Amino acid sequence: NIIIFWHRRDLRVSDNIGLSQAYQKSSKLVGLFCLDSNLLNRDDIAPARVNYMLGCLQHLQKSYQKLGSQLLIFQGEPTKIIPKVADALNVDCVFWNNDVEPYSKERDKQVKEALEEKSIQSKTYWDQLLHAPGEILTKSNNDPYKVYTPFWRSWVKEEKADIVESIEKLESLSDEEINTVKDLGLIDLPTAKDLGYSWDAPLLLEPGETAAKEQLNYFSDNAIYSYQEQRNLPAIDATSKLSPAFKFGIIGIREVWQATVEAYENTRSDEARENIQTWQQEIAWREFYQHCLYFFPELAEGPYRDEFKEFPWDNNEQHFQAWCEGKTGYPIVDAAMRQLNETGWMHNRCRMIVASFLTKDLIINWQWGEKYFMQKLIDGDLSANNGGWQWSASSGMDPKPLRIFNPASQAQKYDPDGEYIRLWVPEISSLDTECLVTGKIPPLEAHSCGYPQPIVDHKQQQREFKERYKRIKN
Ligand code: FAD
């Protein structure tokens, strides 16, 4: 009997729990991906992300062909398409891996119900996390954690699952069988241009499983051993750059964990091991934010903390535009925003700097920044992005009341030679390093370089933000 495996954020065939379970049921298995019209019609889609995803789908199609089967691509609403296709192919069961996002949870519930109505089974698994929501709860009350550090302590202690066994061979559908689903939205894989999302710059990471595995190997043989020391320096290539692969499940999380364990065993140096553990902590941040979104879906709608629900933001459109374009007159902020606009990715330290600047210096609602990031990021992901923004805005679960970054101190500390600034803001690259990192560029020099004067004064804005915060708290 035919089995459908519905791919969503797991565009790979190896180390895939749901797929491997489906395969155990029957090797007459076909992969299905639905270009979800509800998602593609949103106004926070990033061209780089769509390009990466379509490239990964192309690789996934080849993986299916190599295994002897097909990946069928449909376009439309999954709630309508999946049950119809399953019915037309007379399948026994549709398998997929769960997701934490509110939209996906609701969509999956509807698909499940529609399948049930047609007496078709569905089976779902947790695949994208080392520990599913509900596995890591507070010891005292069995509640989800709201603070990262205790979450990490409990998370790291739990045993991690092994890599899932590979699939060897699948049986394909006949042409006749495929013909039965031709009118149900079956399409050839479109290009990003077809969908209106052209992207000409190189992607952060080559699409597909092979490239993601190579990148994981490269990182875990090299930069992982100095990650803690170098991860905050945006001029250095010191982080894994695997975020798009994590976003679309191009690499299995158990495989990633295994790579960190091997790196750990390959060294006897305590220092190197600490560096590896710092990277494992990032993997746990990813899981923490996914658990938070799963248990507190209201995070996606707005600030978690009540006092921020009525915060008197300035929301100055011109300031927002200057921030988006990297023309604020604060070199580190501008460098970061231009990196985002030109490459579809931004270094984590810089994400924190520009997020603090938008919310605390420009006093603009963090949700504007959250959306702009989603419109640009190759790795744009609701849980991590929302988590990062709420952390930076101080509106999230984190108990620390106010977190304000001084752009000059950040640049002095993390880009001391102005290398990152010079790379992304070339018009001021010939100025003294001191000018670049402190942002104190004499007006005449700035003018002759065509670089703007600072659009706000950091100290004044910091005071203003604190006063407003005090007012709403009382
Ligand atoms: P590495 O440093 O190599 O980390 C490895 C992996 O751990 C990352 O690929 C990512 O999956 C995960 N990770 C690392 N840091 C975090 C974090 N703070 N929160 C959650 N997961 C983390 N990350 C996204 O994947 N998508 C987003 O949309 C996103 N938006 C962000 C917005 C803001 C305001 C901030 C402050 C952070 C955001 N991050 C986001 C987290 C982080 O910046 C990126 O994951 C990281 O820069 C990706 O580069 P990397 O793969 O080289 O990371």
C-alpha cells in the first residue's frame, strides 16, 4: 500500500524520524511538499529564504529519485490538497513531523481531521528538536520553563537520541497512479523568479543536504573549538552559518548533536571543550524558543510582558527607513543592516545591536523590526526571531528589566579594528578606526564621504526610553 510522507520543515531524507517511521510501514512511499499559498501570500517573505528553500526542494527531489521514488510538489492549501491527494492515491496513512508554530499546529489539526473523515490515518512525530515540547519541564511544578538558564541545565542532562537509520530503497508510484493526482495542484518545482522572489546574491549556504553536512563537518572540525572566544566578532567567520539548514530541516538535529559529541571526544583540552559546550548552548537556545512558542503561542502576537502592551513608542517612519537602509549615522548599526540587506544574513552580535538600537534609541516598536528581519533573513524563523526581538526589547519572558546596548561600546569591544564596519560601509572605510568605532565622525568628513550624521543622540534617547519605561511600570 502507498504511504505519503508530507515534508514541511524537514527537507531531507537522512536522520528524519517521521520519514523513517513511514518507510518501516511501507517502502511504496512517495514524498509530498505543498507550496502553501497561505504562507507564500504573506508580506514577510524573504527572497533569500525562498531561494534557499526551492534549492533544497530541488535537491530533495533528486534524493527521492536516487532512492527510486518521487517527491511530488503541489501548490495551494495543504488542508485541501493533502486529503484529496491521499484519497486519490488510496493511501493508508499520511506521515509528517510536527511543528511548534501556531499556524502549523492549526493547519495540521485540520489536515488530520479531513483525513479522518476519509478514513485515512495520519501519524506525526517530533523530529526537529532533540527534546520535544513537554520533555523539559520544571521539576517543581512540571511547567514549561520561561527562563533559559534553568532550561539549559535540565535540557543538557537529558539523554539525546541516536541518528535515525538511513533509508535504502523506495518503490515508486506508477505513471498511472501519478496521473490520478495531476489535476489536484501537482506542479513542476517553480523557480524563485516564477514566484516573484528573485535573489541574485550568493546564498549564505548552498542548498541541499550535502552542502549542509559539509558545512557541519567543516565547522565541527575547525571553528567549534574556538567558538566561545570568537563568536562575538562579526568580522570573523567564526559561527557555523547553519541557520538556514536548521530553519528548513536540511540537517538532522541528532546528526548535529553527534558532531558536537565527536568534537568533544576529539580533544582533551578543557578550554576547547568549553567552546564546544557554548555552541551546544546555542542549539539549546533554539530549542528553548521553540518550546516557548509551543506553550505560549501568544508570543507571536505581541509583547509577553503586560507593561509593554501599551508602550508609548515614537514609531517615526523616517527613522525606521534610515534603520532599514543602514543610514542612521551609527556605523556599526549601518554596517549590520547593510549586511542583512545585501546577504540575507546578519551576525548574531549585530542582530542584538540593531535590535537594541531600533527599540531603545529610535524608540520604535520591536514588531516593526521583527517583520523587517523576516522580510530579509535567509534563516527567518518565527520562534528564534520573535525570541530574539522580545529579548532585545525587554518585552519577553526574560526577567531582566532593561537591556540597552551602547553602539559605540559594542563596536569598540567586538569590532575593535573597524574591519566589519569598513567592509559594509565602504564610503567611510578610509576614516580612522577611532572615528568608525566610536561613531564620532567630524560632520565635515561625514559630509564629504556622503555619510549621514547620527539621526538621534544615544544618551538622550536612552534617558528618554528609561523615563517612559518607568512611567508605564508605575
Ligand atoms: P551559530 O552561532 O553557529 O549557532 C548555531 C545555531 O544555533 C544557529 O544556526 C541557530 O539555529 C541556533 N541559535 C544560535 N543562537 C540562537 C538564538 N539566540 N536563538 C535561537 N537560536 C539560536 N536565528 C534564526 O535562526 N532565525 C531568526 O529569524 C533569528 N532572528 C534573530 C533576531 C534577533 C533580534 C536576534 C538577536 C537573534 C536572532 N536569531 C535568529 C538568532 C541568531 O542570531 C542566529 O541563529 C545566528 O546568527 C545564525 O548564525 P549561525 O548559524 O552561524 O549561528
